[in-house]
Amino acid sequence: MGDALGDGLPLMIGVALSPVPMIAAILMLLSPRARATAPAFLLGWVLGLAIILTAATALSSVLPQADQEGPRPVIGVIKIVLALALLLLAIRRWKSRPAPGESAPLPRWMDSINGLGVLRAVLLGAILAVNPKNLVLVLSAGLAIGTAGALSTGEVVTAVVVLTVIGSLTILVPVVGYLFAANRLAGTLEQLRIWLTQNNAAIMATLLLVFAFVLLGKGIASFS
């Protein structure tokens, strides 16, 4: 299980550092119905990650296992394809960054966050959890679990739970913190929202580029 967690951990940290879901969570925490919608958003996020991670793990478990000797070209090709997908997403995000001195606009759908109900907050959390960038990273983490060798059912479940929690930390911590210290966190959350909004594209482009080369290297290594 150590190999699965070692390979999946940095990928799920990349998921956790997604600025757009963090901005959405902060806006929800600053909304009039924060105590109802923010936990619902967190629930949707966790469910989205857990379902995709579980499905990716189950599908990748039929691929050649890590304890088999020799090259694993199928796994190598899959990792290279995922790396190229991350590279394309990185280029796209970099091109979308604001020009110097220009303010980065928020996505239009964020204007409706103040009016969200509980069910729509759950749905929004699930949708953001499986956006294209996250989807590639979570699929890669599931691939790491599914091809890590002869893991028991308990070890697979533990790996999925641990990685899901890691991928949820940047949503979980603000939500839980707000429930206990709403007044003290309001100003900090607003400053964080402004910074994340302005630097969203640059942050994600850098992260995606790093993970693209990590996966590319692992993919190439699978051929030897």
C-alpha cells in the first residue's frame, strides 16, 4: 500500500490545490446560508472524488501488476497519455492568465452561489471535484492504487479513503474552521479569495506542468 500512497499522494495534493473549488468554497462560506451550503458543498466534493477514485482503481486493477517482472507497456502508455493531457491543460491555463495590471474575472456561475440551496451545493461540489484537470489527476491516482500489486480489499479501501481526504483538505479545513470561528475567519477568507482569483491560472498551469512531467517520467520508466 505504501507504493500506492506514495504515487497517489502528490497527485491528490494537486487536486486539493485547485483554486476554483477553493474560491467557490470561500464564497459559500461568506454567503448568508454558509452553515448549510458549505458542508453540503464539502459532501459533494468528497463523494465526487471518492467515486471517481474508486472507479479508476477498480478499472486499473485489471492491468499488469507492479510485482510482475519486466516492462509494463500498457501502464506506460496510459501514464504518457495522462501526462500529455495534463500538459495540454497546463498550456491552456497559462494562456488564460490575466495580463499584468489586469484583474482576473470570476466565472459567471459563481454569481449564483449566494442563492444556492443544499442540494445544488452538493451537486456543485461533485461537479467541481471531477472537472477535467481533477479528473486526470484522480484517474492517475486510481491507476497508482490499482497497479500497486496484490493489495487486500482493506488496503485498497484505506488507500482510497486516505487519498480522498488528502484531496479534500483545502475544502475541509476552511469549512470546519468556519463552523467554529466564523467571525475571526471572514476577513482572512476574503483576502484569500482575492489572491486565489488573481493567481488562479498561473498556479494551476505550474502545478499541471509539474505533474505532467512526473507522470511522463513514470510512463517512460514503465517500458524498461
